[in-house]
Amino acid sequence: RNCRRNSQLFSRVPSSPWQRQPKKLSIFFGVVVPTLLSMFSVVLFLRIGFVVGHAGLYQAIAMFLVAYFIICMTVLSVCAISTNGALDAGGAYYMISRALGPEFGGSIGIMFFLANVCGSALYVLGLVEAIVTTFGVPEVTSSYQVLPSGYWWSLLYATGIALLCLLVCMVGAHIYAKATFLIFMVVMFVLGTILISFFAVRPRTIVLPRPSSFNPTPNGTGPTFPTTANFTGFKLDTLLGNLGAGYTEDYTTQTMMNFATVFAVMFNGCTGIMAGSNMSGDLKNPSYSIPRGTITAVIFTFIIYNLLSVLVACTCDRVLLQRDYGFLRDINIWYPFVIIGVYSSTLSAAMSNLIGASRILYALARDDLFGKVLSPAKKTSHSGNPWVSVLISWFLVQLVLFAGKLNTIASIVTIFFLLVYAAVDLACLALEWASAPNFRPTFRYFTWHTCVLGIIGCAVMMFLINAIYASASIAFMLLLLLLIHYLSPTSSWGYISQALIFHQVRKYLLMLDVRKDHVKFWRPQVLLMVSNPRSSVGLITFINDIKKSGLYVLGHVQLGDLNTLPSDPLQSQYDSWLSLVDHLNIKAFVNLTLADSVRHGVQHLLFISGLGGMRPNTLVLGFYDDCVPKDRLTGSSLQDHGEFEDGKVLGPQEYVAIISDAMKMLKNVVLARYFNNFDRSLALSPPPSSPGKGAVYVDVWPVNLLRPDSCSYVDTCSLFLLQLACILNMVRSWRKATLRLFLCVEEGRSVRGSEEKLGQLLKELRIKAQIYPVPWDQQVALHWQRQGDFGKNFPSNATRLSDDYLSAVNRMILDQARPAPAVRFLYLPRPPADTRRYSAYLRQLELLTQDLGPTLLIHGVTPVITTDL
């Protein structure tokens, strides 16, 4: 019963539009046939002699080895990705986008679409060249050579052929697949006749076509071209003459050939390896069919190309190979066989690329990566054929046809395909390096080494063929990548970047050894406890400035007991907190915990926050007072989130206990007061009419004001104050602020000596600040008057401070602040050892900081400053 219920459950899962269509194509019809026809086209019938004639047999075989090395590495990557889950329409685009995420997938998808468009145009131009050569050569009088030739006539023929391809592709992929099998049978038969002809045909002399630019002068002067060449049959002299390179001018484009230009033309015979992948939406079982079919086709074409190269080099002299690219028809046992083969194979390859381009465009449109720009391309016929995508692809093919000659666009097509192949290898490499448990392809004959070799091979050949085209293609791809990154909506495919980042972060966290920590490289790693982020926006943004590239964690304690709850209430809150982090544009992590008290919750977070060497060393708390919280998120996109709760949930005793706990755990402690209304932009832009005439100040009081008997400015806590103030001053937006350091001095002490000593310390610490001596005899005297004999005998007992003394010190701080600073840094003494005095301690801090504006009370427990190199 359970099995039946499960099968019913799975049967209800909605399928995609492509899954609703019957997938009829098998390995042979869906992968092997389209791949072979894409690879056996222009190069096989029209350019095999071109390659051997210019490059020689040695370099021709070397070219095939390099080309097939590159495509074999890519085929291994294609096989690995295609066997790691269900494939859908879009072939290589679908693989790359689902592996590398929408940015890479979309940009490479457009490049692959353009590669297929240009490839289709290339095959159409190849077919036109064959037609004109057969029926339109004007200088040889014959009954069947009747077509006019020239650029515009060729363009007209190409347009007609493109329209024929359009009509076939509009009918649909399944009709095309049936037609391709017939073409495949014809091509295989013609290939057989070509191989037989090398042995069966006797040596003969062949009349060469004249170059298209040949215009003889009236007096007979000018360049002369050979008019005949020989098919010698198998001769050693012919083979020896064709072994080495003999680059010369291409008679169709009048440009000088070299290794790179010949390789660019030859490589088009290897670019069909994705033909089967492009049909992935029409296959019965893409993950099974694509690896087997593609590998079969690649091996077969490699054998045929090399065999033909050897036979051509042994039987045709170099002039024939260089001056007549259609020589195979002249040496065939029956002249029309090769003509039929050329026409059928190039027409099929043109259709294959056109239908491939339309499927990629349809997949891109369906994924909404480019918004409304491609939305028309989503439209399909009742049978599922994306007819709008076919029309758009055909229109772009028509534009490319204006290039006029096959060899002209060969370089562009090759570079586009190489870029796509490099991206497929990169996708496979990224998946392998990310070590994600769900990357377990059934095809295992690949490693990250094959991916890297494929990427390097593609990159090197791209720049060898044409550095300008290669650079422009990469720049265009990067531009598309940035556009998609910033404009497209977030996808649910998963981002490989996240997996790679995780992999690298884990590795480097393990290398971050806390035993190798040194004070020279200390930085604040902050845990900011937030009760209600709505009223803490000012503090959250300010602490983000003070972290200095360190760890920043927003902590929150929710009171509760998991035993009494049906589920973890924190899971639903994480998204709201992360949205807050995005909204405020801060670089922070979020850590939430469930505890029976705030104190226990803060202890949890101090113990467990961070990983390895990245753990908070500084606890920041908002001040415990009666300020009314003000909602700072009203009007933002976060105002509807009800997870941020208000209300005090701890008392003064527990609050001071949290400070004491943190110091016991050797954490620095910062208490922040009056930050509920803090606005950095206002604080850093005082009006020019203000007393400071627009200047910004940060005030530092590095003396323990609750210990009037203490005159030491260089204890650990004082230096920590200076360090944090200096860090704030190093932040770009706070650089214009001036540090003011207030030196409290009593009568009878050398003011100048104290000031010079402090100035020397600041110089050694490389801290730029203005020093202001502040006489505080009246405040100290007031303290001793109230203390009485008990205070004189026990001067270190800071709990015996009078309200009058604290109010006097508070007034002194206010009187010195002319103009008022943006923020103040004050010394925070340790809480008393007697827990009964916690409330009194908190009241002292409240009186000390009354009406001071944004203020940080800071206590440092670890050395953070050094004067050493």
C-alpha cells in the first residue's frame, strides 16, 4: 500500500512543458546522427584539401590531434555533467547554467547561441560556395554551369538556402531528425565512394577554377595562376611533396594563410560535438544517450579525418589541394556523388545549428534571465516547437550571411565555440573542486586535470587564432555576466560560487591557527547583542564601521524552553535577520539562540559564536536605561517582519552580571549609550554654522573617571580605548574626523611633562590626535570630601562614589566638548566583586554618561597595541 501511495504521490509532480511532449529520439537518431552530420560537412568535403595543401600532412595531423585533444577534454566534461541528473532543453546552456549559476550560464548561453547562429551561416556559405563552383563558374563553358556568380548573387542563394532551413526547422525537431537520417545515409554512402575513388580512379589532369578576383589585363601582364593540376594516384613523390607546410594565398579570399587561420577553418569540423546535447530536450534519456552517442561520433570522425588526410597527401599534388577546394568531385568515380554529399551534409549541418540555436534561445527565454527582452521567444506551437526562437535565430543567420565568404567567418565561429567549450570544462572543474556530495556523475572517466587541460587548450587556441576576436568575445561575455548579475532575479538553481566559497573558507579556517595569533595583527571581532533591531539601526551601522575587516556577529537571545515548544522558533526568524543585514548593507553574520535567560543566552553565544580562529573577542551591549526605543525601520521593506520584538526582558542585576561574565571569559566589553537616534550621515555632516564650523570630532577620555586616584594612562584598558578610536578614524567615512584626547591633570603635577609623555606615546603608536589638558582638582576634591575616612583607607573601592562627584565629572565632560563631538569614548571600569553592588555600579555609569550624546563605555582585557615592527 505504501509503495502504491508513493507512486501516486510522484505521479502528481507537475512536469515541465518539455516533459509533456513525447521524447522519441534514441542515441543513434538523437545524438550520433546529428553530431556526425555537424562534424562531417564543410571540412570533410570542401576543406580537407585546403588543410593538407597549406599545412602539409605533418601539421594537418598535428592540427587534428590538438583539436581533438581539446574536444575530447570537453566531451569528458559534457559526459560528466550530463550524467549528474536530468537534462532539459538547452543542451550546453542548461548544463552550464545549472552548474555555474545564472550569471555564467546566461552569458555563456548567449555566446553559444551566437556560435550556433554563426555556425549555421558558415555552413550555408559553404553550400553556396559548392553550388557556385559547380553551376556558376563562368570561365569553363558547360551546359550545366548556368548560374550567375558574384557577391550579391551568392547572398541571394544563401538567403534562399536559409529560408529552406527555416521551413524545415519550423516543422519541428522530430521531422528534422527523420530527415537527417536520410541525409546521414547519403553522406555515409558518398564518403564510401570517396574512399574507394582514391584506389579506383586512374591518374588524371584537373582544370583549376580561377580566383574570384582574377581580371586579366589587355596586354596579358599581371599575376599568372596555374590552370591545371594533377591527381597522381598513390606516389611516393606526391607524398613527400605534401609532408611539409606550404602556406600561400587563399584563392577565395586573397588573404595569406598561416597555421592559425588554417586551424580556424579546420576546427569547424570538430565543433559539432554539442549537436546531440542541443537536442537534450527531445531525447528519450539524455543522461544515457549524450555520453555514448557523442563519444562514438568523435572517435569515428577522428579516424575518417586522419585517413582522408593521408590518402589526399599520397595522391594529389599540392597545387591541386591549394587551388581547388572542391577537387574531391573531380576525382570521384562518379562526378555527382560528391556534389550530392556536399549539398546534403552542409544543408543538414546548417539546419542542425539553426535548430540548436533556437533551442538555446528558447531555454534562455524560459529562464527569464533577460527579462522582457527575450519573453517573445518563449512562445511555442501546439507540438512544442519554439517557432519564435526559430525565427529570431534565422534572422540573425541572415545578418551573418552578409560576410560573404566561409573563410571570413570561420575564425569568429571557432572562437565562439572554443569559449563555450572552455566554459563547459570550467563548469565541470568547479563542480569537481567544490566536492559537493550531490555531484556524483555515473560517467567517471574524467578528473579535474582533464578539465584544466581543456580550459588551457581552448584559451591558447582562441588567442592563437585571433587575439582581437578572442579578447572581444571574452569582454562581451563578462559584460553579459555583469548585466545578468545585477539585473536578473535570484534563481533557485543553486550557485556553484557558494559551494566553492564554502570549500575554500573551510580550508582556510583550518589553517587559521589561534596559537599563532600576534598582537600586531589583532583586529576587533565583535558580537553585538541586539534585543530589537528596529531601535538599534544606529548602533548596528556604527559597529560595522568599527570592526576593521574583523568578524561581526549580530546576536539575539529569545527566551524559551525547547522542551515546551513544538519546533525551533528561531528557524523562521533567520530570513528576517538576513534581510536586515542586506537592507543595512553591513558585513555581518547572524547568530540566534534560545535560552531560559538573557544571561545564559549571551554565555551561549560567547562560547560558541565563530569558528576556529574567527571568534568574537569583543562584546557590545546597548546601555541599560529608560530611553524610549524608536522604530528606525519604518517605511523600509522590513516593516512587515513581525519577528523583531520589543520590551525589556532582563533586570539591572542580570545586565551587570553579563558584563562580568564577558570579562571573566577574557572578552573586551563595550557599552553603547544614546545610539538609538544615531545617524552617521548627520553626525559626519554638521552644519557650517555650528561652533566647529563643520568640523567633526571624536572625543577620547582614557582615564578611569570612577577612580580619581588613578592617573595611569597606559594600562591595557586605556590603550584599548585608543586603538578603537584610531580604528574608527581609519574608516573612509570617518577620516575627516579629528581625535581629541583629554588629559585629566591635578594641581602640583607637571602638565607639560604629562602632555609630552602622552604625545610621545601617541607618536610611537602612530596615532594622530590633539591633546587637551583638563584640570579636575575641583572634582577630585569633591570626591574626597564625600568619601570620608573609609575612602581614604580604602581608595580602590570605587563603589563609594557620590552622586555629586559623578554629576561634576559629567558636567566637566560636557564643558570640554566645544563643539560637541560625533561620539565619545570613555573608560569602563570592572563591575564590583560584590554582586550586591551591581545596581549601584550601573547607577554610577548612568550618572557619568547623562546627556553626553552617543557614547561608548569601553573595557579592554587583552593587549591590542604594539610599538614593534
